Amino acid sequence: MPSFERKGPDNLQKLFLYLIIFDWIALLYLASELTTLSFRQGVSTSIMLATFNCILFNICLKRTRRSNDSYLIYPVIAAALLSFILIAYFFLFT
């Protein structure tokens, strides 16, 4: 019986990579607009961003356990840390 070998990334991995890129774009946009947000906008943005990062981190952990995609965890952890720093900056210094 011949074994199956993938010739490239599957569609789920491509979607996951696009979600990581979207996360970084959202973080950069939030960093540039952080000082102009009202308190209500900042709270809602912080909740959405924290939720998105938690979901992305859980997907990343499941994905890296199943395959040799451990390199994907580094940008997700860096984005989660940056998200925490931005949220802390918003609540403590603005």
C-alpha cells in the first residue's frame, strides 16, 4: 500500500497562517490608534483582541501537537504578548 505524502501545505494551514497575519495587522492598527480610542471602544477592542488571541493560541497548540509545525507557535506567542502589553498600556496609562 503506497503511503500518502503531502506536496505542500493544506488549506487549513493556509487559513491558520492568514489568521496569524490578520492578528498582527489588527495589533499594529490598535497600536497606532490606541491614544484616540474612547474608553468604551478600548474595552470592547481589548475584549475582542484577547478572545481572538486565546482562540488562535489554542488552535496553534492543537496544530503543533499533531504535526511538525512547531515554528507556528512563535509568532502567536509574540502576538499574545504584544496584545497583553497594549491592553495593559490602555488601562494603565490612558
